[in-house]
Amino acid sequence: MSIAAPIRRLPSHLVDRIAAGEVVERPASVVKELVENSLDAGASRIEVQVGGDGTQRLLVTDDGHGMTPDSMRLAIERHATSKLPGEDLLTIHSFGFRGEALPAIASVARFTLESRPPGTESGWRLQLDGGELLFDGPAGLAPGTRIAVEGLFARIPARAKFLKSPRTEISAIHDTLRRLAMAHPNTAFRLLHEGRRLLDVAAEAEPGVSGLARRVQALLADGADMVPVDFLRPDLQIGGLAGLPAASRATSEHQYLFVNGRPVKDRLLVGALRGAYAERLPAGRHAAAALFITLPTDEVDVNVHPAKTEVRFRDPARIRASLISAVRAALEAAGIRPVQAAGQALAAAFAAPVPNEEQFSLEAVATQRFLTDIGYPKQVSEASRDWVRPQGRSPETLASANLAQPWPVAESPPAYPLGLARGQVANAYIVAESADSLVLVDQHAAHERLVLEAMRGRAGGAPLAQPLLVPETVQLDDHAAAALEAAAPQLMELGLELERFGPETILVRALPAALGQPPLKPLLTDLADELAAGDGPAALTARLDHIAATIACHGSVRAGRALSLAEMNALLRQMEAVPASGTCNHGRPTFLRLTKSDLEKLFHRR
């Protein structure tokens, strides 16, 4: 039988290493802590230099207000911070200036801290190795602060074994600095790796959402396919950019969420963002977004996670509802917009083959991968290659074709977003001309979405409930009837109006319009079973969504049907009136656009 070891006080250097384990997971964690310190110091310029994979050397330089020698000595002590002016842990207005993480970082690396406040004649330097102070004296540097971290994890090689490849670690540093740069557009950021510039953005002079939007677009390659979000309440603001549904991505890596300027990966916010796109994206697709939430500090707790990547809201339901409303309002206000990246991929698919067939094949594969990534059908890009290189058509056949028939003469294209219909291709795709572009519309996918939105009462269509001419009675057992009676108010919101008509009888007065005229007893029996199982009316909602989508598919204009110009233009005008029509019921784009510039490049005019 073993005897328990006596309780003892750990030495300070071991305590610091334990603390380092909470906040210093990898080089990117160090960059995050040091750059946040620079931001709290009021820096207008921050530069990060990286050597190797980040464990060899990290150098962070800023032009902030600096520190005196006494403040520097205090900053490398445990539990010293300028974050808390008092003793209220919820009253946090900064990231934590020059404290907390510094002694933890210094305990697992060679650490040099240099700083000089503006107006002083010279700066000061502290050098530590594994937490042990080696130098404390003057140093020459410009006003601001410079921190070097070298040999990270050299004293705890077990931690270094958990690091990823050098490329992955550099990518994590890049992503960390990019997120911080998004949240602070008034600060210039630069990232250098072995002298190579990975990120360089100037400070944005424009305040508010417009400045945030400009910074995000400068940092993200797909910023052009995003719309501004500007949601303002007396004590809550949500701003930034939200991606168009048709420009969705295969992963959630392009979702950037911030709370009071702090980058977070919070499950509540991620779920709310998913809810905002619930009816516009298929399963497995993720919208791109950069959203900034600002609210009073006493409404959010940032000390939930050691690295502060998760937060806890005082009123989570309100935050979730507000974020969903903000994003949906932004998408509705933007109207129907083409996806620029998809149009560029379409232009590449149409491009004539280059002399080097191997190179052409590689470009075709890259284009196909992009079209697949945005969720567009494979056969469209294959068909585009057929159009570029038609097979089996002689010059005589082309010359004798009546080109005026499929391209009727019409007035100049008006200022409609989707332009004026000019004809059809394969009785499946509408070809339209707008003021500055050629527009291709998948007629079946577009009409499928319009029918679904009308069925849901969102596009001027029929109401959700369809009253029965003669109410019908359905015999059920007592428990089933009781379950349906208890849920009657919620079921009425879904379009199902019923009431108890006896111990074992339900009277049905109206049905959801999407259901048509189904057998009532099986429907009510299944619903009662679902309610008894605790699933609630949400089960009927999911069922209605599935049935509505199926009916919309079968009730819409099918591919292969010839349309008149009037029918084509009517479809285009309906699409413009329903912003959700930019994607079909499965989340794929319903239209693509080739700009005049794209066409000129295809024909080598520029």
C-alpha cells in the first residue's frame, strides 16, 4: 500500500510553466498574446517577424505608449496586470496590457523585453532565460515596445512534440494575426517570415462598419462576394460582412467572429450563423463571414476559457436572435447578386484551349475543382467545354443555321439586375443580357426556389394554411388526442388547425397548404407519436420543409421545356423580387454572370 505524498508548495518556475501550458499552446498563441498587448498599448503599427516555425524566433514590435523600467519589472511577475482597474472580473475593457501571459512565456523561452515611453531619452531592456532574469539595463530603441521570444519550448521538449509541421504553424500565426487585423482596422499590421512578407495592411482612416468592411476585403480573397452587415441597438451592435449563399465553402475556416474586438470561436455564435443561412445552404456547406459584436462588458464573460476563445453571454437567446436577424436583413437588403468568383470560374471554363494540352488539362481540373467547391453541378462545366469545342459540326452546318431564331431582336437591356432574356440554351438555361454582362440562368433551379418561397408565404404566394371546405374528424386514442390538443397553438402557427371534438376525436379545420390533401389519420397519428416522444412541433416543421421542397421541385419549370421570351422575362423579374432566389433549394447558384470585361478577355480584345 502506497503512502500519499505530502502536500507542498510548488517552486515559482514550475508554477510559471504550468501557467504557460494554459495559454502557450503553440507559437501562434504567443503571437496572439503579444499582439493583443500591443493593441492595448494604443499601437498604430504592429510588426511581427517569424523565424523558422516560430519556435526559433518571434519578434513583435509596436509604436505604442511603452513602459517605464518599474512597469516592465512588474509585467514579468505573476498575477500582475493593467487589465483590472478594480476587483470586478467582469469589468474588462482590454486584452490585458503587459501582464499575465508575459511571465508564462518567459518561463518556457529566452525572452527579451525592450520598451521606451514617448518623451523619454532612452529605453530599457529586460532579458530572461527560462524565467531567470539575466539583464536589467538601458537599451536604445524608438518609442514603443519590442519583445523577442527565442527557443520556445526548448526547456520542455515534450510540448514541442505536439507541434504540427512548420507550414501549419506559420499558417496558424498568419490566421491569428489576420483575425486581429480584421478587428482593428485603425492599426497597420505586417507579418514577415524569414524576410518574406505574408501580410501587410495599412491603417483604415474610415470609421465604423465601412472601415471594417474595407479591412476585411483587404484580408480575404473572397471579400467581393460578401455583403455589409450593420445592426444597431442601444446596447448592441453587430457589423461586418456576410458571404452570399451561392459563394458557400466546404469548411467553416472562413468564418471570423469577434466579441468586443476579441477573436472567438464560440459555439453559440457559430450556431446562430448557421441558423441565419438555414434555408439558403445545403447540409455540409458553410457561409463565409466576418462579424463583429459589440456590447457592454458586463453583458459578456470573457474568462470562460484560458485562451479566451470562448465567451459566455448574460442573455444568449438575445444575442443569437440578433445575429440571425442582422445577417438575414443584410442578405435581403443586398437583393439578388451574382457571385463574382463563380463568374470568374465560368469564364475560365469557356476559355479556348491553349497550345499546351497538358497545361490546358491542369487549368480545366483547377476550374472544375472550384466549381465543385462552390456547389455548382459538374455537368455545367463539362457542357461549357463542349460549347467551346463543338464536335461534329461542319462550317456548312454553321453557316446555314438560322441564328436569328434563337436570338430574337429586342430593345436595349434595361437596368434590371438580371437583364433582358435573349433566348434559351438546350431548353434548360436562359441567356439574358444586362447593361454590362451576359447572364445565364438555370430555369428549373430558379423556379424551384420561387415556388418554395411562395409556398412558405415569402414571395407573395398562398398562405401557409388551407381551410377545408368541410372540417373532417379523425378517430384517435385518448393519449394521441390529448397530445395534439396540448400542441394545438403551436401547430396552428404551422398551418394545421385542429381542436378536440370528443374523448377520442380530433376535428381538423385547416391543413398546411404544402401538404395538399394527405390521408389525415396517418398524418395525425405520426404527429401524435412524435409529440409524445418529446420532439414537439419541430418534427412537423422539418416534415413540412421536406415535403414543400419536394412539391416545389415537381411543380416548377422543368429543364427541357421551351419558354417564350415573355415567360423568361417573367421568371427573371420574379427572381429579382426574391433575394433568396440566388440559390436553389439545395444551395447551388441559380445564375452566373460573365461581365463585359470577361467577354473581352475571352475574345482577346484586352
